[in-house]
Amino acid sequence: MDTHPRLRSVAVLPSLITLANLACGVGALLWLFEAGQNADYELTRHAGWLLVLAVFFDAIDGKLARITKGTSELGAQLDSLADLVTFGVVPAFLVRTLVQLEGPGMEIIPHPRLMVAGPILYTCCAALRLARFNVLRVDRDETRDHSHFLGLPSPAAAALPIGLVLFYFGIADPDFIFPVSDGFIHFFRESTLRALPFLLVLLAILMVSNLSFPHFMAWLTRARHPFQRTAEVVILLSLLFVEPELALFLLAVSFIFLPSVIGVFKILRKRSSKQAESP
């Protein structure tokens, strides 16, 4: 008689983790509104770290549901709704807030239509990406892990602007891992502010593309060469401990652009082979 209530409480745990993801997203959004009103760029940094916590919650909720055999249609829909807010809406506001706060000081004023169209396009494509995932999920066994995604997942898409914004602040840390000149810091920050609105457009395209992207948790927990994967994780954790902003930025860049380049290369090679075979 004692097992039934316990099983029900365990099944609720993944949904609570998903709601924690959503809570982080809403909290970050509130901080961004306050940052914009008070011109407080530190709140923008705090919002970025809160989104990092949301990425962690998103990474473990599905795994926890499968471990506890608590997968359900409600949990899947809740996860998509939380992801739409946290990784589809808030990163666009994060980019917009940073550019609006820091841009004028560097005489960077992006086209006003781009500052509207970029975030809207990013959010709409995130919604399309999640809707497509839900439709394709119907024919999949959700009790099993999957190694790849069709199109860039919204949490991974969000990871790049999050990592870039955090590194925007972290590179100026006096205790940075290696000395960086003031000129390079200014160059990097100026380049970041100019690139961020266009980056939203690029990520939007990748989310609705047919390119294949690896499942991070599957990459982490399943490997043909466990020793090599363990060494890679140890190096990553060491860098996260020493310079977390740099580690998150490099991880996001590697996760997004390496599969993108490989995917585009495969498509071009397939097209060229078809043209060679055709009379």
C-alpha cells in the first residue's frame, strides 16, 4: 500500500524540474525588463546565468522521466511550452536588451527593423521547431534516448547567445585565465554587439532546417570510446571551473557550428554525386 503514493510522487518530479526550467525563464525575463528600465547591465548578466540554470533543468528532466518511468503526454507538452518561453522568447530579449544598453556607448545602433524582426523570427522559428518535434515524437518511443535531433534544438540555439552574452562580460574580468588587452576587449565587444541581431536570424534558420544535431545527453552518456569521452568531460569540467563563461561559449559554438558544417558538406556531396550519376 505504501508503494502507490511513492510512485505517484516520483512521476511528478520530472514535471517539477520542467516547471523549474520555466521559472528560470520567467525570472530571467523579469530581470531583463528591469535591466532595460534601469540601464543596469549587471541584471543582464544575472539573467544569462539564470538561463544557464534553465538549460541544466531542461537537460535532466527528460532523462529523469525515463529513469523513473514517468514519461507522459502531459510532461512532453509541458516541456515544449516551457522551452518555448525559456529558450524561444527570453534569449531574443537577452540579445535585444544587451544591444540596446551597450550599443549606444560604442556608437552601435542596429537597424530598428532588424531589432524587431530578429527576435520575432527567432521566436517564431523556435515555436515551429518545437511543433515539428512534437509531431515527429508521436511515432517515436519516448522511453528510449535518441542520439540526434532534426534541426537545431531550441535549448542549443539559446545556448549560443547566452554564452556569448556571458563571455561579453567575462572577458573583461581582471582574473581572466590569460591577459587580454583593452583593445581586444573593445574589439570583441563591438563585434559581439554588431553580430548578435544577425546571429538570431542564423539560429532561427538552423532551428527549422533539416540538418542533424547531436543529443547532448546522449553524447555525454553513450560513447564508443568511454575513456576518450571521460577525458573530454574532465577537460570540459576543468575549463568550466576555471573560466565558465569561456567554456560555455566554446561549447555552444562547437555544438552548433561543427554539426552545421558537416551537415552542409554532406548535402553538397550528395547533390554532386546525384548530378554525376545523372546522364
